[in-house]
Amino acid sequence: MSGRFRPGETITIRALAAALNISITPARDALANLVAEGVLDVTDSGTISIPSLTKERVLELASLRECLEGLAAREACKNLNEKDVDQLKRLHAELVKAHSERDYVAVIRVNWEFHFALYGRAKMPLLLKMIEGCWLQAGSYLAIIYPAYGEISVGIRNHQAILDAAVRRKPGELAAAVVRDIELAAQSLLARLADAPTHRFDGLNLRPDRPGGRERAAPRNR
């Protein structure tokens, strides 16, 4: 879900084990499960890869996410208590901080935590599993939209709208803000689809070069 691998990239058991810091056996099991769930593609020769990025795939995933996550947000709103809202506020503050520091690894991680903290309150485990499946399939696309998507603040502003609707316990507004969040990401992705091959992502470091001569960390070999 965190965009460690790019669309079309070949995935090996060793690469996955290194990325997740796990041993070969659970990595092999994880790949098999992801192939079975349609998250990864496999050729007749047994090569496993991230599905290629296409306009049709982006639009289909966005449509599915809007339906599923809009429903989750609406149902979650009915069950939110003050502790839940405090958690969303804390995560939003972390997201804003990471965004201001241009730490896009943290942005991606906290964004996931924020959304699933909300969706979990829907108390609909089957729905949550379907949403997780969509996020797994969309995860590699994060490598395409960041760091460029992080250079604008519209996503942060929309997350504030999600939080505001949650605070006021407005199911319709909350669902609409979640759908808008998905639309914004899809629009950004489609806008960058044509020149996606020119945007390098090393699978670990999404922090752009910092002022003052600090260099980016060297990419880790897979």
C-alpha cells in the first residue's frame, strides 16, 4: 500500500523479503496470496510483476474506491466517539507535519493510518477487506504521483474537510469529502500518466533533496 514498487516492475521473492524485512518463506506466501487476489500479475513463465499503469485501470479503481470508501465513511460516522475523533485529529496533525517537512514516506504511511482509522469505525469487516484490496492495487501508483502531488496542498486541505465532517458527525459531508480525496488523487495520477517513466522512485526514499546541501539517502538494492 505504500508505493514501494512501481507499476510494471518485476517483483521477486528476495526483493519483497528485503522491502518488508521478512524471511523468504513468508515473502513467498505473501506473493502467492497477492497473485491470487489479483493484486499482482503473473506470466506463463512465472514472472510476477506490478500491473501496468493504464487510464482504464486508474478510473476503475477510483470508481470502486469511491463507492466502497464513501459507504465506509458514511457508516463510520454513525459510530464515531470522542476518542475516535481525537485519534483522527492526531493523525491529521502528523500528516500536516510530514507534508510541511516534505517527508513523503511519512505522508503515505500516515495517510493510510488516517483513512483506515476512520473506515474501521464502520464495523463492517467485509467492506474493510474490499477497501484494503483496492488500496493494495493502488499502492504502486503512489510512486508516480509523489513527490509532485506533495508539492500542492489541495490534498491536505481536503483531509481537513474530512476531519471537519467527522468532528461535526455529518455522514453525507464526510462521505463526499472522502470521495473528493479519491478524485483528487486519481486526477493527479492521470495528469502524470504520460510522463510517468521519467519519475524515478527508489522504493525507500521519497524525501526530495533538502536545502543546504543535504543529499538524499542512497537507494537500497533489491
